[in-house]
Amino acid sequence: MAVSVPAHERELEAVRERSFGVAYRMLGSVGEAEDVAQEAMLRLARTEKEIEEPLAWITTVATRLSIDVLRLARRRRESYVGPWLPEPLIDGETVDVGGRAEMADSLSQAFLVVLERLNPVERAAFLLREIFEYDYPQIAAVIDRSEVNTRQLVARSKKHLDANRPRFDADEALRDRLLERFIAASEDGDLEALESILAEDAALYSDGGGKVPAAGQIFGRARLARAIVGIERAARRYGPFTHQRAHIGGQPAGIRRTSDGAVATVFSIDVVDGRIKTIWAVRNPDKLRHV
């Protein structure tokens, strides 16, 4: 028997999801996004005036809070050890995804890494326009800029990102099959099989944050295939691993666990033109606590 949820509770949950969705896309951090969402919801609860459009109100508050948090976070990331990757958000976790493919893609590792090229205000303006489909007067009000300046910010942001904005194969079944083949070839140490599914200019970005061993950055099909085989052999010294299939921002992903169930790595793959173009591997345990 289905249990009905009161309308006001559904509305509150939608508002909370929106605040988290905005903050996570701004910050690339689950923990920081949760803090922003909580603060935004507290402000909503404390406000005494009637709010006609709660989603618009919470989007404004979450965006402004995120700009401030991101300014501080960017300073910390300058001294980060190795490649910095966003905290992986597994599809199905509470977040405002929306029905459009662009909204799901905007949660992918590739997209969030590209967004790091923008300063906090540019990032806010770009996301509000391109992902949440705000008009320019609305964005200007959120980021406290003139409409003319807002248009310039969005145009400049798009120019920065256009050349590097990720694209993915639309065939979801193909992407998932390539993930299965990648995991199998890695576990078997099958160098030929790995090379057959990697793009010629394939790349691996591995984030250990200086806390655990990580491969860093590796480029090129042959070199990457050899490295994956070597990494797999080294990992076996610490006991068996299991893989749980998942998706991150709509892209195929795997959660690698040790024999005691602890999360060792969360990785996702980007598939372009029928081959694996990029592998994003997060190993920093501080970024995996929520998984």
C-alpha cells in the first residue's frame, strides 16, 4: 500500500534538493554542499515574510552561500597534493537532477572539473543560465550584478568552457558494456583487451590527496593500459577487492571495496566515439566518507 506524503513535506524536500543541487554543482564537495543546504534551509525556516516561490528563493540563498564557500575552497585547492577531483556523487543520492540530460551530465566528474576553470561568480552565472535556465535579470539579481555585466559573465564563461566542455556517447548500454569490459580486463591483467577499449589519447586522473597512493595523471592508450595492469597487480597484495556498479552524472562508474567492505576507490569513465576517453578515480578517503 502506497503511503502518501503531505504536499508541504514534498515541497520542502524539493526545496532542500534544489539547495543541495545548486551547492554541489558550485562546490564539487558533498560535505560542503550539505552544509550550504542546511544553512539555506535554516534561513528559510527563520524568515518571517511569506515566500511566494520557495525554489527561486532557496536557489538565490544557496548560490550566494556557495560563492563565499568556493572562494575559500579555491585557496585550499592551490596546495592540494596531486590532481584535485570533485567528491563523487553516486546517481540516486538526494540531489536536484531534473529531467533534462544536461542536468544529469552537469553532475559528472568531467563537467565539474571543467567548471574549475571559472571563478566563483562566473561559475554561478554559468550554472544558473545553462543548467537551471534562469533568464539574465534573474541571474543578475542573484549575483548582484547589472544585467549587462551578467550577460558578459555568461558569454565569457561559455567561451572558456566551449573547447573543453565534455561530450559523451549517447548510447547508455554501450557505455555500461565498456565499463564491464574495463573491469574484467583490469582484473585479468589483459593488456590487449584494455588497449582495445581505450581511446588513443585516453587519460587517467587519480586523486589520493596525499592520503593514499594514487597514480596521479597518465596519458596515452599504451602507457595507461600498462599502468592499469601494474596498479591491479600491486593492489592484489592487499587482498581481494569487489566492484559495485553505479553511475555518476549519468556516466558508468564503479565502487571498489576491500574485503571488509570499506570503499577504496570510486571511479567513472567517459566514453567518446565508442572508446573510453577518460577515467576519473577518487581515492582520497576524505572524499569517500559519504559513499
